[in-house]
Amino acid sequence: MSTTLAPAPVPTPARHAPARRTRVLALPEARWALASLLAFLAALAPDLAGAPAWTYGPLYAAAYAAGGWEPAREGLRALREKTLDVDLLMIVAALGAAAIGQVLDGALLIVIFATSGALEALATARTADSVRGLLDLAPTTATRLTGDREETVPTAELAVGDLLLVRPGERIGADGTVTDGTGEVDQATITGESLPVPKRPGDDVFAGTLNGTGALRVRVDRDPADSVIARIVTLVEEASRTKAPTQLFIEKIEQRYAVGVVAATLAVFGIPLAFGVGLTDALLRAMTFMIVASPCAVVLATMPPLLSAIANAGRHGVLVKSAVAMERLGEIDAAALDKTGTLTEGAPEVTAVRPLPGSGLDEDALLALAAAAEHPSEHPLARAIVAAARARGLRIAPAEDFAATPGRGVTAVVEGRKVHVGRAEAPQGAETTVQVTRDGTPLGTLALTDRLRADAAGATAALTALTGAAPALLTGDNAHAAARVAGATGLTDVRAELLPDDKVEAVRERQRAGRKVLFVGDGVNDAPALAAAHAGIAMGRAGSDLALETADAVVVRDELAAVPAVVRLSRRARRLVLQNLVVAGTFITALVLWDLIGHLPLPLGVAGHEGSTVLVGLNGLRLLRESAWRSGGAQEA
């Protein structure tokens, strides 16, 4: 069995995917939010400096218009459908604040809402970009064999039963079965396997995977529209559409709250007016009520803890994409993990060097000989063998007459003698075993395995403590490799040889049982499960674009211990949100009762309202401290 990717001419250059990533300012929501923010900042300095109103008033007006027109439009549209939402209430509150001289407060409210809408639009656009980009993994053309003729045809025109020729270095154009030829196919995008997989006649292959060695003839077994790669796209899109959007707490009660405040404001204005109170006094009381009852403090009760947690996580190498994503992470009560690239490094390493008795070689001599023969190769196993020899400081002799034969291995002349390195006939458990021979005489074997992350066992133990049950291991790799990793990390629920839709079903099975599942993965094959899970975290270093965009959070530094740490931080943020809501609710209730029962002076009402807003904001900022991350679980993990 070959242990190298032989240099082979590639008939056509690799097709580069077109630039599909949506630019931030290409979104109208982002442009309006930026305009609103810039106008607000431009007005803030002269306002705070005590400049005449004419110097900053038009700028505040611009901030209101740029950031508020779209929420106002959506609010009016909802009103036409006989519903009322907080967006419209916040616009009314902002205009009410401006009407009684609190222009800065209203403008700040507008900017917050506009920025939130822009971030949501960006997240949606980036996910759509990645789903579309996934289709670029599959080639647009394939070589079809018809009798003795070869013809290049679009893959969309392929039909079940067609025979394809796949040369070394080409991507396979359709799901099918090898009918002739041997080679090794890199199918990590589909199964997550860390090493190229040997293929012989009768073996299955998948569209979009890369043929490394040997020419293959492949019979098409599925229509291109039904290929595994196409099903991944469908799964991600369906999961993104059907996963009920988790809303921040205030959004869950926004309809009732908005209706209640509007109705109460009208009553506070209309009832006194009906009993003969002057128009100015009734309007002033109603506006005071609107200000003190507006949800500014409630909005800030929710956002600062979550945004502070996002900032703190970012400093420690975890990118959480939104406040909603941060909230979801704290809700999980079950976890599922991918293997390759998540619990492991996704790259092989030499774990044992076994000279045969009587070979006359010790471990270093055997490893150096194998490295010399493998040095010209670019295969992952070859790179691992050469890296192991260099790590030991061994001399790697020059090789001559290097050759790679698909299905048999590599051969080279090292110091005048013919050396062959190829996979052993009987792999030992989860190891990949290669045999080294010289002039036809076996000298020994090398064992290689996918390197386990140093923090894998600690991270799985921390997730077990957080959720009350050990995470499940969901992998497309073989059962032996999965069992080895599970044994090293203490996992007992192990499912191996899973295709992407199998991973989705495993996640949904747990969710149907009432669990909120966190899925951690890194590859294209993990993207559907990341989308279907209650919360998803992608490992950033080797993560595919689709996985990174689909996940709620990305571990940029590739530290698995950061996963339980950010979950703990999220839970602490949720506790602070509840604390803040109690504080904000208490202030609002007290001020509203004062205004209704007694006579609340407008300046005092504004001061109380702003004071509660500042108080909950400062409380939420506590999560910016370094100690919040440490107590969030980094040390325990």
C-alpha cells in the first residue's frame, strides 16, 4: 500500500473558488449603522462641551434618521399586521426623549439598535457565503469514458452508470464506485479521516474528494444533485432555517411589554386630560411615563454582560459571534465532539519504531533509513516520518531513483541499497503501520497515529462536569481510531464511520430527548451538525470555511480547554443578565408607580432612569475582568 503521494502531472490547474465573502459595507444595514454611529460621535463632543445646539443638533438628527428609519419601517409594517414590537417602541421612546430634551439618550438608543441589526445581517450573509462556497469543492467538469473515447463534460450532466476517469491530483466528480485502478483519496472533507484512504476496485468514493495517487475509473452511483457534498449543503441550509432562533430574554416578552407600555402611556395622557387636566401637564406626565417605562435599562441589562463576555473570550482566543450565540453556549446540557482536528491534531506522528531482531539496526538507524526513502514525498505519513527523524537529530541520507507505486509504496536507493517503505499488511489496532525493507529483507516497522491534543482529556472531563454526562464522540473515522481516542479521553458513547447526515441525526436524537447539545468540530463534514446543534464551536486552526461560518463560536488559538471555559463564562453572563433584569425592573416599577400615584418631576425621572441604566451597564462590565475568564473554567479545564 502506498505511503506517498507520487509527483504526478495534473492535466488542469486547480480551480480556485471565486471570491464569495460578503464585505461588511456591502450590506445596507451596516452602511446605515455606520452612518448613524459616525453622526452620533460627531455630535457627542460639541454636546458634552456645551457648544450651541445648532452645532450638534443636525448631527443628532442625522443619527436618528440613518439608524432609525429601517426599524421604524419594520415596526410600522408589524403595526399594519396588528402586532407591536420593541423596535417600534424604542423608536417612539427615542423620539419621546428628543421631544423633552434628552436628545443624546435617544440617539444612543438608535445607534445600539442599528448596530445590532447590522451584526445580525452580517452573520446571515457570511453563513450564506460559506454554504455557496462549499459547492466549489466539487469540480465543474469530469472526464467521461464512452467506449474508447474520453470527453470532458459538466458534472451536472453526469448520469448514474457513467464511467469516469480520475487522474492523480484531480477531484472526483460524482459519488460512485471504483471499477479499476488503485490509489489513495483524501476524503477528509466528507468523513474527517486524517489520512488519505487507499482505494481499490469495489470501494466507494465521494464527489469533491481529492485523488492523490493512481488513475481511477469510477462508476457514477448517484446523480450529482444527490451527492454527499450536495446533501451537506442541503443539511446546513435546512438546519439554519429550522433551528428556532434563540432570542435574548427581553425579546421573548417584547410583544406584551411594548403593547403594555403604549397602552399605559396613552392612558396616562388621556385619562387626566378627560378630567380637565391641562394639555401641557398631561403630555408632560405621559412623556415622563414613557421615559421611565422605556426598556433602555432592560436592553442594557441584557447586552453588557453578554458583550463583555464576548470581549473577554476574544482576548483568550475564542470568537463568539453574537450576544445570542453567547447566551446559547450557557444553556447547553449535553456535548458531542468530533475526533479528527478536534480531539486530535489531525496530523499523524510516529509513535513507535520497532526494529526486527537480527536486523542489525537500532530505532534511530531504522527511522533514519525510512526518512531517507520518504524524504522526496509530500504524503502526510512521509512528512511525519521525516519530522520524527529530524526531531531526534538524525542524519537523513540523500536518496536516488525515488519512485512511488500506487498500492505498493515508495522505493529509493539509499547509500547504494534499495529501500522500500509501504504499509504493513496487518495494521495493528488504530495504528497505521509501515514496513521498511532493504534489498528485499524486512528490517522493522514504524507505527503512526493521529496525535491527541494535550488538553483533550482535561477538556472532556470539564465538559462532563458542566453537563453532568460525558460528551459523545461522533466521527467519520474508523472504529479502531475512534476507540483509541475515546479510551484516552474517558469517553464511552462512541459512534464511528459516520457521514455528515449521520452526525446530524445523532445530534437531533439527543435534542429530541430534551437535551440542548453543544457540538464541537472543525471540518466541512461537521458543518451540518454545527448548524443543527443548540450551540456549535469550531476549532479555528484547521477549520474549514463552512465550519467556521456555521459555528456560533470559533476557538482561534485551537486550545480545546477554551471550550469548557467559554461555556462557564456564558453561564456567568446569564446570571448577571438575570441580576440586571431584577435591578432594572425594580427601578422601572418604582419610577412608574411614583409617576402614577404621585408627581414625579421630569428631571428626577430622567435621573432615575439614566441611573438604573448606568448601574446595570457597569454591573455587566464586570465580565471584562481577567478573573472572570479564570473563574469561567480555564483553570479547571
